[in-house]
Amino acid sequence: MRTFPQTVTDSFVEPAATGLAGVGLWVLGDLCGYGPLLLSATLLGIVMAWIVAMVLHSRQYPVMLLESDYPDQEFIRAHAENMLHSIYGPACEIIDRYN
């Protein structure tokens, strides 16, 4: 079941992302006249926005796991609770809603 998504990722998504990144750098560098310093500052801004998005997403992920209908719910609950404890600390009110 994992073979098809992995094949799509390896054969299409990763090369497409690499190509888009190259085109983006070319557009910013050659067509817009960005120099190395401005390209670096732009990349830093993109990376910072990406980190903020990942932190916000990682806080919601364990909650979504707790709400899922996964067959092995005990396994999921244990790992989701561990993630929530590592994010919010031992006095996590979210876990109490699902117990």
C-alpha cells in the first residue's frame, strides 16, 4: 500500500519541487535582479515562515490523531499523549477531553 505513494513522491513530487526551486531562484536572480544578499534574506524569510507553519501544524497533529478512527486506537492514543505532553507539558487539558 505504501509503494504507490512512495513511487509518486520519488518520481514526480521531488523532481518537480527541485525544478520549481530552480526556476524560482532563476526568476529572482536573473529576472528580478536579486543579488546574493537579497536572495539570502528572501530565503531566510521563507525558512522562518516555514518553521512557524510547522510548529503550528505539529501542535494540531496529536489532536487529530486522538480524533481519528484508526483501528489500533490504544497505540495511537499512547503516542498522541506523549506528543502532547512534550508540546504542552504534563498538565495538558487536551488529553482530558479525550479520556
